[in-house]
Amino acid sequence: MKTLKIKDGNFVRTSDDKSWEWLEDSDAIKQRIKHRLMLWKGEWFLDQNQGIDWINIFEKPFSMRKLTSEVVKALKKDEYVDKIEEINIVPDYNKRSLLIKIKVLSGSAYLDISKEFKD
């Protein structure tokens, strides 16, 4: 897989500013999965079922089971994720942040991916 590199919501230019930076293979898949986790359900106009239902997840009372289930559903929809090996979700209530660490099998490679969400 090959895709344009995205940082802070923008495409990244090369150091000489003459072209775009590209990601390939496992780096491209990691970026794809991180963006899948950030996508709100219903946000993408081409497929309203893609993304995570963040609004319902953070209704009170908060349910770690519901969050984990939504993350698993989102990952299973990705054609490059063959198997979910591990999911670790760490909320920090004081900092109002959430760290999602996952390990997936993609092809013959195991990928470790971390994404932190902050208020």
C-alpha cells in the first residue's frame, strides 16, 4: 500500500518543498488505521457506517466495553487488518485523554499502533 503522508490534517511536503511525502507498506497501514480511529461515525459522506460512534460512547455512564466494541468494529472493517491481536485502552480522567494501543496482523507483519485523543 502507498499513500500520501498526513500530519495535523495536512499533506506533508518533502524537505525541498518540490513534491509530496509518501508512506508505504506498514507505515501507510498504520496511518490508515489511526485515521480510521479518528473518524466519527457518519462523518464520511461516501459511507455513513464507517467510523466510531463517539457520541454514544461518551454518554453517561461511560462503558469501556462499549468503547472496545466500537474500536473492534472499526478495525474489522479495514481490509488491511487480518487479525486483531491486542487492544489496550487507557483513559486518563484527570488529563481528559484517552490512549488506544492496538496490535494487529496485516499480511505477514504485526503492527503496533498508538493513538492518543485529548480534550
